[in-house]
Amino acid sequence: MIDSKEIKKITRLFLKKNQQKINKAKQASDLDLENIFNELIEEINANLKKKFVKNSNRDKLPHRRKGYTQKASINNHKVYLRTGEYMDGALGEIFIDMHKEGAAFRSLMNNFAIAVSIGLQYGVPLEEFVEAFTFTKFEPSGEVKGNAEIKFSTSILDYIFKELAISYLGRDDLSNEKSNQTTELIPDYDDYKKNSENAESVLKKFTSKGFIRKKVFDGNLTLITTENTKNETDKIKKIKSFEGDPCDRCGNFTVYKEDKKVKCLTCLHNFDE
């Protein structure tokens, strides 16, 4: 399918680049003008060819990938949706697992998930799948439990693609809730700025320790806001020197005493706790 927006963009750039040549052709002959428009058509075809050739290559996911698992039940039928993401967070694959369903139906859903995953990796937009499969009707259908955004679905595919649309496309219009419940898991922003320990707890809640390896997770993912860093730097100016011992949490030699309490300027660890 030819993208009209892409053609308009190419045409606009071509006309801008060849404006002087076009003005001269208008004053010369129709043949010169025809040659210019032939060049334009050739450029459009060349650009579209590059685009389609690029999209014909499969963009495979890395061997170690991000994603999430969502468990829910549709009319008492358990469904597990697992996703795989590219490093930029774009969706690249899905897995669908039905609990205690017949072998034929489970196999059908597994193969359907593989087909969708291959389509995503070949550049088919998630939006196309969402438009095609939301509101499809077949059993099991009905009340959805275990998902904060979706309370009712007309089929498993309806539920799956509503969940993906809400999570990856921001399609709140498909949600049965007035507001995004996920934001309730994140502390208030003002409190988040004041207390870097809250920032660290949020990071631990939403980051996979297994994906980034436990050692890296524990040692290097303390999140400190700019406001906290500035405040602690102002405090440390009043102190003559650091203690000279490394912090047992982050390893930095930024341990100091304040009000008879030993703290670390880098990770804000309190040794008395």
C-alpha cells in the first residue's frame, strides 16, 4: 500500500530542491517541465522502493529482551499474556498461554501469537492488529478479572489486543477505567523529588532484576534527583572532610558525619538504619 504522506513529503522536498530549475522551465518549454516531473516520479519511485525493501527485512529481537507478563481470567478461563520488546521499548513479540484448555485450542493460540510476532518484526504496525482483532466475538468471553484496565471482553483476542493497545499505544479509549490505574503505583511527583529513597523503590518495582543482572541492579541503580544532590552538596560544604571509608552500599568514598549520624553523599545511605 502506497503511503500518501510519504509521497507528499518526497514531492515537497523535491520541489524545494529544484525550485530554480522549475521556474526556468516554466519560462522555457513544456518539454523541459515534463522532464522535471519525470525526474520527480523517478525520485518518488526510488524512495518508495528503498522504504519497501527496508521493511521487507525482518528485525529480530535481541536474545535477551524486556517485556512483561499479565495474568487475567476471562469468564473464569485463565490467560497469560507475555510480551517481548526491542531495546527502545517497541513491541516485538507476544506469547499467549491458556490455563487448562484443550490441546487444539492452546496450540491454535500459540501459533496465532507466533504469526503476530513475525508480523511485528517485519514492520506491521501494532495499530493494524488492534484495529483487526478488537471487538471480535467468540467464546470464552465476558467478565475479565485480574486486569486493572479491562473489565469485559468479547473474546480472548479482543482482550489481548485491548491490553496491548492500552500498554503500548496509550489507547485509553479501550480501557474500562476512567483513569490509568498504573499511575497509582507511582508515588506523588513532589514526594518523589523530596525523597530519593522513594525513587529507588519505584525503580526496583518496575525494573527486572533478572534482566539487568542482580549485581548491576544492586550496585548501580540508585536514582538521585537533582534537587537532592544539590541539597546534599550544600550540606557537605559545612563539613570539613569525608570519613575516608568506602560506602558499603555503593562503594564511593563519600561517607560523612552529620548530627552524629554517618551517611553517604552519593547514594544517601544511612549507616545507622
